Amino acid sequence: MSQLSRKLIILQGDDEAITKQLTYLSQQARGDWIVISEHKVLGSSTEQYYLDKQTKSLLGREFKHAIFDARLAFNLDALAILAGTLVAESLLIIILPNSFNHWYDQDSLRWSELPEAILVPNFITHLHHVLVQQAQQYADYFYQLVLEKQQHDYFLFNQLSQNTILVDNQETLYSYQEQQSLLTQISKLDTRIIMVTAKRGRGKSTLAGYFTHYHHCWVTAPNKNALMTFTQFATTDTLFFAPDELISQLNAPIAKPDWLIIDEAAMIPLPMVVALINGFKHVLLTSTTDGYEGTGQGLLLKLLNQYQSTDFACFQLHTPIRWLPDDPVEYFVDSLIVSGLPKIDKKVMVQQPDIKFLQQSDLVLSPMKLSAFFGLLKSAHYRTTLIDLRRLLDAHNLSLYSAEFSEQHIAGVLVAIKEGGLTEELALQILKGYRRPKGNLVAQSLVAHAGEPQAAQLRSIRVNRIAVCQTLRRQGIARSLLAYLIEQAKVDRCDFVSASFAYSAEVYQFWMQCGFHAVHVGTHKEASSGSYAVMVIYPLSPAGSHFCNTMRNKLTRNWYWLQQLIDIDLPINISTEQTLNSDDKLQLLLFATTSYAYTASFAVLYRLFDWLNNSGQRLEQVPILTMLVTKQFDEQATVSNLGLSGKSQLLKLLRQEIYQFIKMQGLINE
């Protein structure tokens, strides 16, 4: 190890003492002193303050010395981004709460689905384990101090100086040999798609910048500000386009370059990535293996399933360029964010894995189990993020299941969330569009978008994530996990099990084979998947069975119309009974007099129009409805044709039009 290694300092203690001593330290030690905090930790000695949510603006930049204030909230994303910007010799100072005994982590508001901050005992246990491990592995590059009022302002500075933690050699590390070597390999290939993944600080952007000197390129990225390093090494004529802007121009008659570079591809929704790949002759993708909004490993698996192996070449960068190998700060961050993917030794796969129910505390009591469990989620779902890790550890109402050969060899995992049990009053408020409390994703969606308040009143459990090791798929492991969950849900007296997934024929078939029933299909493609969301349920109780039958009947009746809007071949029986019934009339009144979801009303509005058309009514009475149906509910085109200000005005006028018509026709009794 070298004094050029980055060092980790953990501080606790009196708030006033922390501010004074850090202010003195930052004045004495040369550096940028980036601060992530809600407070003025350094008094007025630095202007480099950022809130947790602003740290993405630091991507692609480099700094020396930083302070991460975690006394109010511990945002893992912000810490990982910050640590990735720090060059060799830097100090990373983390301020922790003085006591964790009654610490409510404000970061939990992002992921707990509860309206107030919660205690996070499992994350605290995990953090303590990581700190103990850090002290054992890197004692000379790690310091833990409690600062008190009676200490001098220069106490911290002296402690770090005496222990040679604080040095200022002003040496440079940068060596781009690995990048140059990889560029040489790539230049010899005639592959259409090249993907380069690496951990933070390995020079992916540097390599991409150099690449532009060999080929005429355009570049796209989720955040233009994160391309600062790329820009330093790229040719000056390399044009940048935002992903959505570039997709809109794919069919334009313009000359395209030889290559498109997609930087941090895992942070871009998969459908957009695929559209960009298909729109260019050659594509170079770069991605961080443990990213902030997605994982490079998971994205790689998704893309490999869509393209021929002969079209694809994958490479990895290993050597850091901002800091030394075997870096103490990187070791700490990797341990904390549970970096890496699980590996299963084939020797342990002698029989079917055991299905087990896990407590959240079981994960932190065994770092190997936590690594295997979370690693499997990352490999199977490329949009798995650090928020998912925090939710996995401490969110309420979570149920965890694993299919495992041993503690560190996990073949499959299932994460489920308890839902429902809401009051009738709250369910009706959700139905009318007046309330949308946190949590209860499927239960609330079936109320708000399928018009069934009972969905939120019944007790249910939702399959949040299910993942099986790539090499062990199609062996019944996922089915075994679901069967175990269903039996447990019966014991817990749930009315049904639910799930929501991005539609594909294969995935849909899997859920049907497991005994689930399709009850709702979203009317718009989801941005992250580019597919329509399908909701399925498995009834458990008489009330659950009655609810399931109601929802299935509603879907088969609505699909008669919705199949015109939703371009998937859903294998369900379609009901031709389309006469306006009492439920339709109640739904029309609900739409006309409340904020009931517009997208949930497509089928009944179609039926109303069909009834008008077939009964000899004058369509001039409902001009907005007529135009929407004619244009297959294309709101933008209707807004443009009617000269309206936007969708909100369109909906307001449509609700008024429907109300006046159904009242005049005597279709309702208010």
C-alpha cells in the first residue's frame, strides 16, 4: 500500500465540534473539499455544497477530499457517486449520527413506502460489520473518531497528520495502458455491438473518448454533464445527442456516423437502448457494473438475449486510473453497496435447492447470504439499484424467500410485499383519484385503473421480484418459490397473491402455468421496459376468488375494445356482450364527476360511443368523445385539432361533456 491510497475517516460526536474541526482541516489541507450535506458543515470555507439529490451532477468529474454528512440521511447512491469522483490521496470523511439507538433515517422516505422516516436496524448492523471489516483490512488508512467540545479546533488535523493519514505528495497516477490495449483489440473486430463494463474509476469514458479518434462517432448519455471526462479525450467534432432526441431522428434523412457511443447505458431504459442499437450500424456501449440507476451486468444479460452472439463483443476494464489498485475507500464502498455478482460452485448442485423463508435480519447476519441474495437480484433485473438494497434490508411488510444449496450458493430468490387491508373510505378516495398514498402498488392500481375498490380492502401479498440464476433456469426453481409463497400466504390469511410484470408471451405463459389469472393490462407502455404492464392474481380465499372472477370478467369484456389500443396478442377469451349495463353507467358517472382515471375509462367510453352510434343518436352531442374514439384516444392529436391548451383542459371538457350527456339521457340517477 502507498500513501497515495485514499483514506476513510469516520466522525461522530458534538455537532459544533465537528463543524469547527472540519473547517480548520479544510483550511489547512489543500483540496476541493466537496461536501454532501443539508447543513454548512464547513462554515463558509467552501462553496462546494451539494444535496444528496444533486450528486448526479458530479458524475464524470474528479475531486480531492470530500465530506459526506449522513447524520440526517444515509443516501447510498450519493455516497457511491461521491467516492467515485475522488482521486488518489483523497480523504473521504463520513459523519455519522452520534447515536444510532433512536435514529430515523430520512433517506427511508425514498424507499420505505411509508409517510414518515423509519428506524433502519438492519442497515445499521450492516454498516457496523463493514466498518469492523474495514478496520481489520486497512488499519493504516482508516480512522474513527468522536469529536467533543473541549477539543481544540486543530485536534482532528493533528490526529490525521501525526498518523500520516494526511499527506500532499501532488503525484499523478494516470496511466491509460489498459485502455490503449483494449482499443487495439477492438479495432481489429468487425463486430456490430461492443460493450465495455467496469467498476467506477476504470476509465470507461476515457476509452470512449479515445475511440472517437479512430472512428467518426456520435455520443449519447443520460446526463450530458457526466461526459466531462469523455469530452477531454474525444475529438472536438463528436456530436452529443440526448437519447430521446436521437431516437426521434432515427428515421430522418440525415447522414449517420460510423459509430454511436452510448455512455452509461444501464442508466437508460432498455427499450431506448435497443432502439438506439437498431438505429446504427455500429454501437459502443459503456456501463458501470454497479451503477446508480442500473447494473451493467444485468443490462448485458438482457442484450445478449436479444442479439446473436456473433453481433456482440464484451470487454471489461480492471485497473483503476483515479486511484491505486486495492484502494481502501473502494473496498469500503463496495462492501457497503454489496458489489459483485453471485457465483455457484457446480459441486454443490447435487440436488434441488431448499426453499427457505428469510428474515431481513438473516441477510445482515451473513454477509455471504446478503451478497448472494442481492447479487442475484442485480444479475436478473438490470434496473436493480441501491434503493432496492435499502428496501431489502429495512422496508416494512417485506417477505423474503430463497432457493439455496448453501448459505453462499443461492439459486433463486423471491421478494414479496404485503398489501391491502385499507379502509373502504380510503379505497373510495383512491378510486375517485383524490388520494394516492405510498405503497400498495398492485392493490392501488387495480382500484385506480381497473375500478375495483375491493382490491385495496382485501389482504394480499405482491411478488415484487423473482430471480433465478441464469445457468439454473427452466428447472422449476421459480415455480417452487411461488408455491412456497402461496402456502405461506394461505397461513397468513391473505385473500390473493398478485404480481405485475412487463408483458412478453414467455413471461405471461409462466404466470399462467403457475395458476395465476390475468386481471388488468396497462394502456400505455412503461418507460423502463417499453412493454405493457400486466397484473395477475392467484386467489386464496372465497373473497379472493369472487374478486378474481369479477376482474377476469371485466378484462374479457374490456379487451373487446382495448385490443385496438394495446398491441399485444393477449390469449384470453373476449366477451362480445357490450351493451351498457348498470356498472358501466356508474363508471361513466364516476368519470364525469370525479378525478377517476382517464385511462381506466377507455373501454366504457368506447361502449358509450358504440351505443350512440347504433341507437341513431346524433354524435354532435359528444364532439370530444367522437374525436377521441376516431383517433383511438390520441390525446395530443385531439388537443391539436380542438386548439386546446393541453391534456388537462381536454380531460376537463370531456368530463363535462359526458356528464351533460348522460344526465340529459337519463342514464344516471345521482
